Amino acid sequence: MSEWFTVEKIDSQTFAISEYKHWEETHCYLLCGEESAVLIDTGLGVSNIREIVNSLTKLPVMVVTTHIHWDHIGGHKYFDNIAVHEKEKNWLSVRFPIPMQVVKDNLAKIPCNFPPEFDINAYQVFQGEPQKILHDGDLLDLGGRVIQVIHTPGHSPGHCCFYEQGRKYLYSGDLVYKGCLYAFYPTTDPQLFYQSVKQVQKFKIERIMPGHHELNIPVSLINTIEAGFAQLERNGQLKQGNGLFEFGEFQIQI
């Protein structure tokens, strides 16, 4: 089995599957219920994440997508049951918004030891029809375990976080993590990003599962990020083209 991934057990039914060998340090999450499982995101697609999932569960698996960016949908090709938010359905099934060469340049931006079976020249961004369309407030019942969809646009139009009331887990995608938060692409919206951070503040959260970098981050980071956005708004700087702002544990690029 591939040594590209690192598997960390969050609890007896929850696993983080991470790609620490790449500069993006992406995290995907396998959530197992009594009847089915969901895999939140599938990472870069440079190695077969399905093999890892199969080693952890025999349950039927649906892939749910935080957002349709290349570093979160790379392994979608290994699955036949995929869910995306309605606002990004066409990014998956019609046209990905970033040119292929830009994706490859990002993939190889910082050298790393890709797995031997990986050929960057053959790398393609997954395209296909989703089997399920997600909407804000949808509930995904895995059997004894329910996951709520929260539409959190800003980083992308259809970005979603996933909340688990039973465990008070927030799977935050690219909304909350330690590192640089991106809202400078043409398809991003820094004002919506700010509103989405405020939206997740309303939930009772005991653990955040971020999309990138350090896995164990404090729940207080949500409030810290909200304060950073609030400061930029007060200063009239919360609009695209204003550059990179440093806040210690995180940065905001707009």
C-alpha cells in the first residue's frame, strides 16, 4: 500500500488521511457510521486514496466535497458516488476554472518525493457527473451518525463545511486552518469568506478538522480568524487586490 498517505485515528470511527509529503499538506477525513461512510475530500490524486479507505472500512463510501479545487478532488476518480454543492456542479462536470498548466505548476511548486507510480505529465483534474447535489442544511445520515452540510462560500462559491452535532466536530475545509487563507482568486469573495467564518462561530464546536497543514488546531482559531477579517473590514481593506496580511498563526491573502 502507498506510503504517500499518513493515517491518523481521530476516534474509533473517524480517520484523517493526510498528504504531509507535499507542501499543501492536505487532509481528507473518513467518517464511518453503522450503515455507510463518507470521505470528505480526496486530496491531490497522486496516489490511490481508495486503497487506504478500503483498508479502514468495508462500508459503502460516498465522497463529499468541501469545494472543487484540484487539491481536494484529485482522488475522486477512484469513487463512483460523489457529492458536491450545487454552485460547483459545473466545475466538476463541465469545466474546471483553472488552466491545467497552472494546476501542474502548483502541484510541483515545491519539490517533493512523489510516489514512484505518479507521472505529472499524465496528471489530469477529475471531471465527472456528481451523483448527489448538496445544499445548505442537508443532513447526511450514516446510521447512528449524522453530518450537516453548511454552505460557507468565500474561498469558492460552493465551499462547504461539515458539522457533526453528535461529536461537535467541524470539518472546515479551506475556511479555517493555520496557514494562508486565500480570497484573491477571481472566483473568491473576501466579504463572503468573512460572513462564512461568522456563520460557523454559531455552532458548538469542540474540535476542528482543517483542510490543510497542522491537524490539531485550537477551536479558538475561528474567533481569531474572524477578528482578522473584522480588522480588515474596519480598515476598508477587505477587497481583492489589497495583498497579503499577516496575523501570526494565519495569513489572509486578498
